[in-house]
Amino acid sequence: MKRLRNSLGKWLASLASPTRSDWIFALRTVSAGLIALLTAYWLGLEHPQWAMMTVFIVAQPVAGMVLAKGFYRMLGTIVGAGAALAIAKACGGNAWLLVAALSLWIGLSTYVSSLLRNPEAYGAALAGYTAMIIGLPAFGQPHLLAELAAARCAEIVLGIVCAGVTSRLILPQLASDAMRARLRRSILDLADYTKSSFAGDDPARLETLYRKLIAEAQTLGEMRAYARLEAPSQATRAYPVRRTIGHLLSCLSAAHMLHDHPRPADAPRLAVRGELRALLEELARTPGALDDTAPWIERLADIEARARRLSAARNDPDPMGAVTRLVVAADFANALKEILRGLDALGAPPSGRKRDRRQPALVIHRDYRAATRNAVRAMIATTLVAAFWLATRSAELTGVVIIVAVVASLFAPRPDPVQVAWGFFKGTLIALPVAFVVGQYALPTFPGFGWFMVFIVPVMVPAALAMASPRLVGVATAFAINFLAFLSPHQVMTYDPAPFLAGSLAILVGELIAIGVYLTVLPANPWAMVDNITRSMREDLVRLCLHERMPRRAAFESLAYDRVSQLMPFAQRIGRKADKVFGGSIVSVAVGLETLRLRKVLAAGGLPPEAAQTVAGFLKLLAREMIVRAPGDLAHTVAAIRSQAAAIAIVETEDSLQAAASFRIIAAALEDYPEFFRRA
């Protein structure tokens, strides 16, 4: 009860100062829900609450997000309904075979959902449990199966249409506008992070900014897909955004390396870094700096051109270090310049140009082991509860089986499904007494749609306002959905507490069973998840060293940063013990980029034969260190790498200096994060 009171306190605190956009979102969502419900009444649908529930399920602040979630919800519902029809027909009247087939289908859908990202993942999970929602209640009544499937699809489509139309027409917040605003904010955050790195600011603040930038890049990738659904003209804008995200990741890598390789006091000749720092400080503190990007692009192009002249570093007291700083500064200036051009492209009118076939790849991490575990867990949970339902033939248990299937599959891909499911349970528990008072006392006493609005709007508007808060969206969404499920609004409401309490109890018990399943059936081990991701990152580095085909930089960077992003929530759950592993994952991106640079230099053929042989041998050595993981520290390997770097740098060509600098960067990474690169 104490936790429940705390949740209510947070909810009320968040409602104390809603923004204008929060009010627009809340009023738009409630209006769409009422329109959907009224239309469902007019069409005579059997379960009109599903139309209104769908509005709140797909509700999002941005129009493109509503359309995307609505589209995949509709697709998942249609696929799930089709699966229910096919499974019921194939199983005939065999109840045990039906349960086994439905459980297998839920496991397969959960597996696919775990490999995808929202909203595609949501659609895959929905396809799984929709088959259970339709197939189980119709068991033994085959004549109702097609009717239930058609009614379910009609109710869902009605809610999606109402939500999509209102989000697009009533004071819409478009993904294209949100994308440009987010990119502007990311550029300023990037400038802040890099200039703070130069100044040696608080490491904790720098790490927070770094994590924020990784999350921003990931969100921009999602918004790119949302914008394409808002209007066909936005499709051409999706391509420059894709390229801009690639440059944002490159800029982030370069900024991190600039932080790790500060300018020494005895290198006055490298004025490029000073000019770059001055530009970033000016960019960060100038109001409206990004309104006109042309001056910044021109200055960055000049800095990049001078940084590319590596011959300037030959007379430096530390030529390898100077080359490293010049190369990284040039990479940063070029990437930031391209990001600014991408920002201009977003603000320009959509063009009809065809897609550039050389767009950078946006690759995501797929954990097949975790997907298999999620699928097996959902399948086992559904099978056991459904078997109990078959053994007892209790009508009340039908709802329990359905809720277990929903929660066990829907939340499975989350980093901490127990916490998410518990938040969903809290929202359900809060909704229960409110729905009882409104549905069993107020609406039967005051019938009619007018009175319905009088009682519902004061409940649903605060719920929608809470849904606009990132901290409360989970609990608030659960409250809104379950309030409507408990209420089960019809044109004529009657006082009938027995079925209300039976249905409510089934939902609560089902959610608790699903939470118990997450805790007991193949529970996720955060360290195991961290090991899976870091092992994949090391395998990527090994492939970069040994694979004949050299991947594109953008593809490697995109996948690496996506894995870093996936690693963050697990590292946070583990605590300080995972700091070194998480830091190593970030540094591994730099190691991969330097490995690509070495392979590029090697392929160019500009190195003397002995130096080329040294580089080729080094790549094999690096791969062996990450594959064999022999006992002992890396001190001997690091010393050998630095010795090789010094030998290569003697030649003093640009290629040899660049190769030597890459050796030094990789050696520093191995020395600083041995836990990551040689984890048993």
C-alpha cells in the first residue's frame, strides 16, 4: 500500500504543472476515444470498449508515432485473427491440441518480437496474444470464431482510425518537426560535450551527456520511420536523416577520442584543436546559432582541410600523438559539417529525388539467445496456465490465461520485464476502485452518453496527462486501458458487481502470475545479458581484423552504438561493478574505427613492405587476444604494440604515422579496459 500511495503521489505531482503540449495530447486523446466509442455504439459493435481502449493504447504525442503504432497494431491484429482461425480449424475439437498450438504461436511471436524494435516488436507480440484472445473464448463454439475475429478487427481498426485522424488534424505535433528540433538539440549537446571534454569537466557529467547523445541518435532513427508515415512527401527526407544519423555517430566517436587524447602542453604547433574548441564554445553559447549554418560549415571545412595535412606533425616532439589528434580533429570537423548540412536538408522543401543507394546502414543488435529465452518462457507460462484452465474448465480462468499470455509476451523484450509488469499491475490496481464506482454506481444511476462524458472525462483527462509524462507513462497507460476494460461501457449500464469482480480478479491474478513467471521461469541474469552483448562486440572486432571483406564504417558504427545503447540499462541494474565493462564497450568503438583505418591504409599500399607486414601481423595479434583470452594481464601485449608503433613511425610518411597512431590508440584501450577485451 505504501508503494501504491507513492505512485499516486508522483502521479498527482506530475499533474501539478502540465505543459501546453501535454494538455493538447490529453484532450486530443480523450476526444478521439469518445468519438471511437460513440461510433462503436452507432455501429452496434459487441465490445465497444475495445475501440476506445485502442485509442489510449496507440496514443503518442507525435502524429507519426500514433500512425506507426496504429499500423502495426492493426497488422498484428489481422495476423493474429487469421492465426486463430487457422489454428482452430487445424485442431478441430481437440482442446489440448488447441492450447498447445496457441502456446507455440505465442512463443514464435514473442521470439520475433524480441528481435525487433518498437513499433514492429509491438505488432509481432500483438499477433501472438490476439490469437489467444480470439481462439480461447470461442473454444467449443466454432460458429463464433469468425464472428469474434471480425468484431475484434473492426473494433481495433475503428480505434486506430479515430486516433490517427485526430492526431494528424487536431493541433498535430509532426515527427518531421520533432525530428528537426531533436537534431538541433543533439548538435548543441554534442558541442557542449566536446568543448567540456577539451576543458576536462566532471567525468560524471561527460558520461551523462555521452549516454544522452547515444539515446538521441537512436530516437532519431525511430523518428525517421515515423515521419515517413505522416505523408508520402516525407519519404525523401528520411534519406538525409539516415545519413545525418551516421555522421552523428561518427562525430560522437571522434569527440570521445578527442577527450581520451588531450592536447599535450608541448605541442603548440597544433592550433587546429584550439580553433575547433573555440568554434564549439561559440556554437554552444550563441543564441540561434543554428538558424544559419553556412558560416559554421565554412569554418569547419577550413579546419578539416588544415587538419588533413598530416605532414605538419612530422616536426612535433610527439609525431604519432600529433597525427592522432589531427586525424581525429579532421574526422570530427567533417562529421559535424555533414550534420549541419543534414539539418539544412530537414528544413528544406521535400524533394522528389530518388533514393541514394549508398545511404549509410542503420544496423541494430539482435540477441537470439535472449529471444529464445523469452519465447520459451512465454510458451511455458501460457501452456501451464491454459492446462490448468482445461483441467478445471472454469470460465473465470479464461481471462487469467489471456492476461498471462499478454503480459508474458508483451513485456518480455524489455531489459527489466518484472519492473515494467509491476508498473502495469499498479496501474491496474489503481483503476479497479475508480471503475467500480463509476461503472457500478454512477453510470447506472445517470444513463445516457451525456452523463457518460460527465463521469469519464474527469477520469481520463488526468490519466492522459500522466501518459504524457515519461516517468508515469507505464502506470498511467495501464490505468487508462484497465479502467476501460473494467468499466466495459455499453449504451445501457447496469448494476451487476458479480461479473465485474470476477473479471477484475481474473486480470489481477493473471498479471501477478505473469510477474511470477518472469521471476521464476528462466529469469534474466543482467550479467549474462552484459556478457552476450560484450561478446558480440568482441566478435565484431575480430571480424574487422580478419575478414577479407571490409565493412562500411557507418554499418559498424551503427551496430556498435546500438549495442552500447542496449548495454546501458543492464549496466545500470548491475551498478558500479559494470562501469569498466561499459567503459570498455564505448572504447571498443574507437578500437574498431582504428582497425578499419589500419585496414584502409594497408589496402592503399602506401606503406613500406616491412611496415605493411607489421600492420598485418598486428591485426592477427589483436584478434588472437580477443579470441584466446589467455590467463594473465595484457601488459606484455601492450608493450609489444607500442614498440611496433615506434618502429613504424620511423619511416615518417603520412601513412606510417597514421598507422603508428592507430597502434597507440588501440594499445591504450587494451591497457585501460582489460576486463572488456579479455573477459573470460
